[in-house]
Amino acid sequence: MKNVMVCALTVALSAIFDCHADSGPVVTNGENRARIVSGRVDRDEILRGVESIFYKEYGAPFSPIEEVTVVLKTKAVSIVCFEDYDAEERGKPSGKADFICTEEEWRGVTNLLASAGIGRWKSRYVNPEIADGTFWRLELKKEKETKKYSGANSFPEGFKNVFKLKRFAMGKIKR
């Protein structure tokens, strides 16, 4: 019965986040169930002591700028979008949303973050062969330290989950 509940939760989260949080197939047997359970342990380890997560993505001078902040203690998520650098400098967002996640959404958010494999990332990713493109920065803020990761047209394995988190937050913006 517990396996069925884990499968049902995974299916529900898949519908919300359009993924399986990289925790393995939805239908579980003993081996795959262990991967899901170990994912929970990894989530707890990766997020232990983290107070907030900040993500910023931007591109060439006329590209949109998007910032997502996740506050773990309050389960709050904030997203701010700017049309371009000038709009950011003027403080005029083209879209903004601040919200508290439901328990189901929060499980999805933490599963995405845990399965991104942030603990295995290098601090910097660069593809020097592309001049304009996507630049990004992610910060894990703890009480006494901040772990920083960044990139220019290059992304670590598991980064697609950060994009999924951003897409989820963008869906909360009222248009």
C-alpha cells in the first residue's frame, strides 16, 4: 500500500511539474523504490541548513531577466521578471508573483531541488564558443555561508530541474 501511495504522489507531482523529479520511474518495484527513498535522504542532506535559494537568469542586452527566490522556512516562492536590463535598472518588472506553496507543491519544489544534484555541481560552467546566450547564477544561502554557482551557456547535469522550478513559479504570475 505504501508503494502505491508513493506512486500516486509521484504521478500527482509529475502532473504539476511535468517531470518525475529524476527519482526514477513512476511504477516502483523494490529497486526503484529504493531510488525514491534515497532521493528523500539526498533532499534532506542537500537542503540541510539552507535558508533560501536564489536563481537569476539573463541573456543578451535585450533579453528578459528572471529571478526566483525560494525561502525554505516559510515555503515561500517569489518570482520577478523584467523585459530587459533597462526595466531591471528602473525597477519595473513585467511580471511578479509571491506565494506560499501548498504541501503538495512544496514536496515538488524540494524534490526538484534535490534531484538537480546541486551538491555535485562545480562553481562555474562556461561555454566560450557562444558569445550571447543564457547566463545564470544560483545561490544557496545558509546562516554562515553562501554557496554560489554560475554559468554562461553551459549547465551542470540536473539543471533542467531549475528550469522546471522557474517554469512552475512563472505559472503563478497573473497576466
